Amino acid sequence: MNERGRVGLGLRRGLLDALEREDAPLDFLELAPENWLDLGGRDAQRLRALAKRFALKAHGLSLSLGGFAPLDLDFVGQVARFLDTFGIDDYSEHLSWCADDGQLYELLPLPFSAEAVEHVAARVRRVQALTGRCLALENISYYASLGGELDERQFIAAVLDAADCELLLDVNNVYVNGRNHGYDPRAFIDALPAARVRGFHIAGHRRGDDGVCVDTHGEAVAPAVWDLYAYACRRFGARPTLLERDSALPPFAELCAELDTIRRLQAASA
């Protein structure tokens, strides 16, 4: 498998025992830096031990790049020091907002407008300058559109260009949004700028009785999402891919089987 086709798992404290015990078939772990800042004691020792076995990537939750509250520069500095301490070069965040007068603990959509493009891009450029790293932005799932003169794909591409950053393509979110908002997920993927795609996320979702798909990270990856992931690998090549599972953690062997599916689909796309 070449460097571009690698597989990873989100680092959750509920997985620590299994990761320490098992010979896991993965190449990297992805963590939310805000959940691991200022570690001490046993947790710090465990993270340092895992960092010797696996590459680490950072995927933030709380920069609120689309928000209007001022960037928390002290927090950005903390993250930068954490990344430096653990030698983490790959830093990503969400194309969303999540804070106003304090954290809202939800990733909320932005209007697909030229004004929002410039607002987000300026904040991304500032974070990149402070951390010394090129950010990758993840496309989020959303359940109501705020309007704007652009469509979602145009908005994403415009932000990437204006900020000169990269895309962390969440394949499950493309599928969920396509079902909920009536667009073709494959056509959406076709229209994205290939040169900006750093890697993929893949996860499970739930479809309610009302037909609405909800991005939960609490189920196994759906067959239709595996099909879309295979399509994305053919479109962009096998890029580093993270399996996200945040709740209802299954036996570790089930996660390993999904990791094996990622490797198989990566290999098939070569």
C-alpha cells in the first residue's frame, strides 16, 4: 500500500484498552486536540506510548472558523504547542461554526455566500499562520440550508481557494446531505477539486422514520456509503482514510473488519 492509501481510527478513551492490547490493523490515530491538552499522569503516558506505535493526526472540534466571536488566540496557541510536542503535522477542522457566547457543542452550517467565504478564509489563514500548518477543512452534515448565492460544492471550493487550504472529505456527510437535500452524491464528488483533497472520513448514520438521514458516528458504515467511498477512491485515488466511531462502540474486532474493508477498497482503486 502506498503512502496515500492508509487507514486510521479515531482515538477515543473507550478504545484505549483495546488499542494497547491488540495488534490493530491501522496506520494512524486521529484525536481531537482539545480533549488531550494539558495532559498529565496516566493519560499522558498512554498517549505517548500510542504515539510511538502510530502516527497521530489532529482533528479539531471548537475553532468555530465560521463564527463571529473573535478567534480564541490563546486556545490556538495551546493547540500549536500540543501539535509541536507530539510532532503532529496533519491538522484539520470543520467548515462550520460552533460557538458564540461560549461553546454550543454542535457543528452548525454557514450560508453559502461570498461574504461567508471571505470571513472563513481570513480566519483559516490566521490559524495557519499561528500554527505553521496547512489546515484541512471537513465538509459537515447539515439539516437546514441558510441560503446564499453559491451551492454547497461551490462554497467549499471557494473557501479552499481563498484560504489556500485543503479538504478532508467526509464521504458519509456527502451521502447524508445528498439524501436530505436532494442532490447526487457522485456528482458532488466529481465537482470537487482533486488537488485539494487530503484524505477521507467515513462513518455510520441513521435513517429516521421520516426519511431524514442523521450523521451519528454510532453505527456501522452503510453499504451505500461504502459504495460512495469506493467511488471517491477511484475519483481521487486512495487517500488516508479515517473510520469514525464515537458512540455505541462495538467489539474491537468489528472495527478492525471495517478497517480491512477500507484497505480492500483502497487496493481495488489502484
